[in-house]
Amino acid sequence: MKVSAFLKDKSGFFLLFCAEILLTVLFMTAYRSSTEQTVFIVTVISLCNTIRLVYEYMRKKSFYDKMAADCDRLDKKYLLCEMLEQPAFSEGRLFYDILYRTNKSMCENVSHYRRQAEDFREYIELWVHEVKLPVAALSLIAHNDTENGSRYSGQIKRVDSYIENVLYYARSENAEKDYMIKEISLKQAVREAVVRSREEIQLSGISVNTSGLEKNVLTDIKWLEFIITQLIDNSIKYRDKDRNPEININALQTQNGVTLCFRDNGIGVNSAECERVFEKSFTGSNGRNGANSTGMGLYIVKRLCDKLGHTVTLTSQQGEYTEVSITFKNSGILELMH
């Protein structure tokens, strides 16, 4: 709290003080008081008012400076009310009471919408599990239908993939309640993801090459399999049909940890769009050119990697390749464990 701001706020007080001094001088003059008496009374009045102003300033400065410092230190500013002590002056107590009631109302409002969001998320998860049953049944029917099954299996797989996206997006807000961090084999996670997508890989004619995956990392294998599956789906969707499509998956030991590199030779991404591919609903020029992109796949991948503590980056050259790198920063912990 600055002195200049405090004095500016007291401009009305100074006008009244000047009026008080003027009336005192007029009163002392009317009663024929000596000059010494008048000066003495004016001095006493001025001194008393000055002491009162200094005392008021120091008391308010202590409260507001502490409030500003606490607010700067807090990451969650709405907890400021919990850090404050009730001030000794009436104006501060009124401000504290209003702040407390406002904060309480805000918390109640947030809790209400949080419960609604949680109910909706639970409903979505239940709906996904329910709808997966008829999708699985359709997939089985298509598989057994040797005449027309191949015409439908691809579309059924797309529906199942979109349903998976809905489920993982719904869970990503509270991913920490669903995942289990433990030591897993990258080779196993990649193998499971490739098996899940084997029909699409075969139909699209993509060859998958792996190397250096004999490494262990700390992550959740279910979430990692989903992430890899999303990358495979993207490679299939954006493959270059004028050449033999391929995916190269390898792992490298770096200073920052273990990095899983996922590289395809598809149509690539415009260099100007590389920094935006992880944004929500961003489809880019490829998505607008008939790839039926929702712009959610890489967004969910980035969101899950952030929750798991992994770093994900993308580099690409249009018409040449796209490479997604996932760095597991916790690999150093494994070295200590072993």
C-alpha cells in the first residue's frame, strides 16, 4: 500500500482538516486569544490528526501488504481467504467478510458444476461400455460373413475407434484415478497396440518395423497402448498412396530418459501447422482435404502424456514423413531401482 495512494484516498479528510483549522483560528480570534495560544492549539490539533493518520496507515498497510504477498505466493488464488487473518479495523473486517462470503459462494457454485461434470463423465463411461457390446457383436457378424463382412469391418472398426476416443477423453480429466504407474516393457506395449490395429494395417498395406524396444519405462500400459494405437490410426489415415507405406518404431536412451520414436512416410504435416497439431479440434490442411479428421486424436494423446508426466513432440516434412516422439522422463528411476 503506497503512501501516495493512501493520502489521495484521504483528500476529503484534508479538506475537513483545513476547515477545522480555519474555524479554530476564527474562534480563537473572536475570543481575543493571543497569537501564542492560537499557534499552540493549531499545533496540537495538527499533531493529533497526523498521529491518527500515521496509525491508520500503518495498520492498513500491514493488512493489505500481507494480503498482496499471500496472493502472489499462491498458485490457486481462490485460497487467499484461507490465508488471511481478520483485520483489527472496521473497514478491513467488512472487506474480509465480503471476501469470505464471495469465496464461499464461488466454491459452492464450482462444486455444483463439478458434480454435474462428474455425473456426465460417469454417464459417458457407462454409455461407452454399453455401446461397445453391439459394436462387438457387429464386428463378429461381419467377421463371420465371408461374402460382405470385409465391406463393413472397416467402418465398424472406425466406430469402435471413435467410441474409444470418447472414453479416454472423458477419463483424461481425472486420469490419475484410472491409471496405474508401473514398470512396463515398451516392446510389449507396441506389440499389443499393433495387434489391436492388425486388420487396418493389413488392409492399408502398411509395413511396421521396430527396433531397440527392449527397454522398460514407468507408465500405465493401457494408456500407452491407446496412445500408440492413435498414432497408428493417424499413419493409416494420412498414408501416401503413391508409395509403399511404412511405420518405424524405435526407442532411444537419451539424457532426458527413454524416447519412443514413431515415424511414418505419409503425406506429412505443413511446417506452419506442426506447433498446432496438439490443439483441441485442430484439423489443419490435411483434415480439410478429405481425411475426415476430428482434430481430437493428437489432442487426447498430448493430454494423456501430460497426465502421465511424459513429453510428446511432433516433427514433420510435408510429403516426406511425420515423427512423433514420446519421452519417458522417469527412466532414471528405473536405473536406481535396478
